[in-house]
Amino acid sequence: MKPYRILIVDDHPLARKAVRSLLEDEPAYMIVGEASSGQEALEACESLKPDVVLLDIHMPVMNGLETTRYIKQKYAHIKIVILSVSDAVTDLFTAIKNGAQGYLLKNMDAAEWLNYLGALLQEDSDIPKMIADKLFYRFKTGLSDKEPLLNLLTPREHDILALVSKGDTNRQIAETLIIAENTVKNHIKNLLEKLSLDNRVQLAAFAVKNQLQRNK
């Protein structure tokens, strides 16, 4: 079996070096290049033709979630694994929605990191199911008693809640609805209070569970 051609994308040189050090002695992988931004990643996908992109989630200008979407639109065959220091379920949800195969934590044990990466790249692996189960669990727990509260929401709050469920940022919601970003923040604060929820993760879970769709 040919080794996977790997492109490492991170805006921090030391982070790229750390990932390279984990992979360079592994026969299953061949590192074909590095990129320090989302735009460089897109160009590298064209010139280097990687099989897999290991993509940092937090980068300036174009973050990993946005870069994932652009890469998958143009190069659907490329597998993308998001790299992050946090396993926030909203980021995981957005990454999978945008086409990523999975999500690796940078602070995982090296052996566990390699095992998880290998499993993510095998389509018959149980890892994708584990990810789906984690999302489903987080989206269904602790929210069933709040459906009647939907009647308290304004049409604008329904719109914002639906966009939150997609993983959109405040800026993206503001652009979609043509309103100020601060207005979005105020709406989200009001939504949390009305629904008696603690944070944005729970808000997204509530919207997904109730299958909210933005009004046309």
C-alpha cells in the first residue's frame, strides 16, 4: 500500500515541526509539504496533490473550518483532519459538516495520536461512528424539556438560532442577516436567557435537536 501523502497546515512553525516529527518515521505517511495559512493550503493542494491535509483550526484570515470547506469544494477526494487544542463540540460539528474526516487534539499522547489518525483514514474504522455518537449524545442530552420555549422566540431569534446550529460565527451570522455583529451578540445573549441555557454549545445542540431551519 502506498503511503498517504500528507500536507501539514499550521501558522506556527514549531507546531508544524512537531507534527512532522510524529510522522516522518512512519512508513504509512509521506510528508509532501507544509503551509502556514489557508490560502497557502489551497495552493499546495493544487501543486502537491496530497491525500491528506492535517489542518490547524485556529489561523488568521482563513481559519481551518473555512479552509476545510474550500478544499472539499475543489478537491473532494482529499481527506482532512482538523488539529486543535480543544475538543469543543461546535468546532467538531462544523468541521464534520464542512467535510472533514475527523478531529485530532494536539495534546494527545503520541501513540494515541498516531493510532487515531490511522483509524480516521480507514473508511471501515469505528472512529467516524464514535465521532457521530459523541455529537448525537451532546445534541440530545438535557434539552428535551425546552421545546415549548420555542414559542417565546421572535422570528429573528429563530433565524439566528438556525445559523448557530450550522456552526456560523457571529460575523457570519451578521453578514447573512445584514445586521451588526454586536446585534447578533445581544440576540444570542437573549436566547441563552430565554432558553435557560449556559453557552453556545448548548444553544447549537438545542437548535439541531429541534431541527430548526432558517425561514425563507
